Amino acid sequence: MDLMPRPEIPEVLARFGWDPATPAIVEPGGHINDSYRVGDGLLQRLNPAVFRNGGEVLSNVALVTAHLRTAAIAAGWPDVERRVLTLILTPQGAPGARAPDGAWWRLCRYLTGTRTVTRTPTRGEAVAIAAAFGEFHQLMADYQGPELAVVLPDFHDPVQRVTALEQVAHSNPEGRREAVAAELAFARSRAGLAVRFMELLSGGEVPRRIVHNDAKPGNVLLDARTGEALAVIDLDTVMAGTLLTDVGDLIRSVACAAREDEVNLARVHVRRDLFTALLQGWFRTAGTIMVAAERAHWVMAGLVITYEQGVRFLTDHLAGDRYYRISRPGHNLDRARVQFRLLEDLEREQAGLERLVHLAGG
Ligand code: GN1
Ligand code: MG
């Protein structure tokens, strides 16, 4: 864990035209990038090992936030400053700055009086989070600006994720393979799910849209006082894709009774009340843009993305924890186990969950 502010921060602040002496406080956050609060700004370092072309990520974010702002104003949203991220540009007008080590940094306005949910949401939070993502999709549906860069190719291609797992299992760089034989066998037993999903996408009935690609509770800012959803954040992976991957990510991250790194697997199961809350929020805001093929595969998406996430965590465990930040040995293996346990429960509950989608209007 990176608890100390990085030494290049003063230099980065200067590139944004800010006082280099502004104190930087570490903000707890995701598994990939580093975030710091600097005065009334949020300064973030894009992890260069993940985002090889941080400059493209930043241009995407600039295009997306500009579109969201225009669309939100046109839709008559109140308080747009709190509902759309504001990127702070450099004096030269660039959406980010590069540090001497080559990593890209960005600065946005820090929104006070907000909070994020990093545990299992309450039902009210689940509705708000789902509605926020649905609204995001609706606003992005009429995006007509320059094509967004593909910053992480094949990001949500579960077949490629399985291939990556097989490769690292084969090379076994850390000698961890034998100890995870059960998890590996489980991953292999469900590989058909990944194939069916990619066949569905190549069938052409599921439209390509601009989606978030990391739709989880921690990526929505809620008003700390009212609990109302304000803004969808972490726009680094916004790219062309399918609505289904965001739906799947929401099911996996909102409707699970346990944390993503829970060690007591008995706690891991899908919560129907949260699933229902998710449906409610989602259908309220994104219901009208969805087509039949998206509605029909709502639950399947949950299974696929839960599977894919488990495969990704297991891959990183075998690779020696190079991608996701860990805070204890075996952390990524714990995370993989949670996803696989959740997948088993989703499989058991699938028919019941499909009925709930049907009742919600699917
Ligand atoms: C990562 O950025 P962060 O930590 O919110 C990952 C997502 C995973 C998520 C799992 C760029 O998101 O794909 O679903 O962890 N982001 C990237 O919690 O790989
Ligand atoms: Mg992210």
C-alpha cells in the first residue's frame, strides 16, 4: 500500500499551475490508481502499468465529462457542478500532466459533502447507485463527439481473460499453481460461459454503446447528507462496449451480501432484496434505452462478469499480484474465491432472478 504521498507531487501541481506547496493527503480508493486530496482538488496518478497510454485516457475523460455536462444542462439538471466531474486543465489547456517518470496525472475538482459506498450497499443506496449508472448510459446514448480511444483493448472479453489465466497457470511464475488447483478447476469448468457471452455479442443483437466498464458502488458519489446519487466517477475505462458488462458488474458488486475480499465464504451470496433494488433503480433510468436482447441477458451478464472478475483476480494471484493492489498475502486469491462462490450462488438463483427481471418489465 502506498501510504505516503509521492515525491513528484509538487512538480505535478506546478504543471497544473497550482502552488507546489499545497499539502497532499492520500485518499483511499480503488485497486489501480493513486488519489490525493490537494486543497479543493483531487489529484490522481494513473497507474502506468495498467494504462499504457494515459494521455488517451485523459482525452477520453475530457470528452466524456464535456458531453455529460452539456447533456445535463440541456436536461435541466440542477446543481450540475456537483453532478458531473470537473477536470481542471493545465495552463496550456491539456486534460492532464505527465510526471518525469512518464506517468500521467489529472486534477479534478474535489466535491465536498459526498461519500462513496465501499461495503455492501443498503437497499436505498442500491437503488440510487443503479439509477446513477442508468442515467449515465442514457446521457451517453446520444454522444456524437470524436470516437473514444480504446484505452484497454478487450477489457471485458472474458474469453481473452481465460486465455490469460491459462497462460499464467502454464508459466506459473510464482509457483502458486498447485495451491490453487481447486480454483483453477472451477475456472475451467465455467469457461463455456465466457464463450457463450462472446458469441452473443458477435451475433449483433446486443448494440454497442458507450459504457462505463467499472460499474460498482465505489464509483458513484452520493450526497453525504441525503444519500442521493450525485455523480458517476472513475471514467478511465469509459469506452465502446455493451450495457451488459455494466449490468453484470452492478449485479456482482451491488447484490452480493459480502465484501469483494471477504474471507468467510459462507457470507457470500446474492441478496434478492438488493437485486430487486438494483432492478428498480436501473429500470427507472435506463429502462427506456434497453433493447430486448439486453433485457433477455440481464442475469446472464451478472454470471459472466462475476466469472470474469474471478478469473482476473486468480490470474493476478498466479502472476504475483502485479495488477491489483493488495494489502495482505493471498488477497487476490481471497477475492477470486468470493467471485467464484458468488457465481455458484447466482447459478442456483438464476431462474428466480430471471423472474424478477421479468416482473420489473424485462
Ligand atoms: C478495478 O479502478 P478500480 O480499482 O475501481 C478494475 C476493474 C475491476 C475492479 C474490481 C482498470 O477497478 O475492472 O472490476 O477493480 N479496473 C481496471 O473491484 O482494471
Ligand atoms: Mg476503475
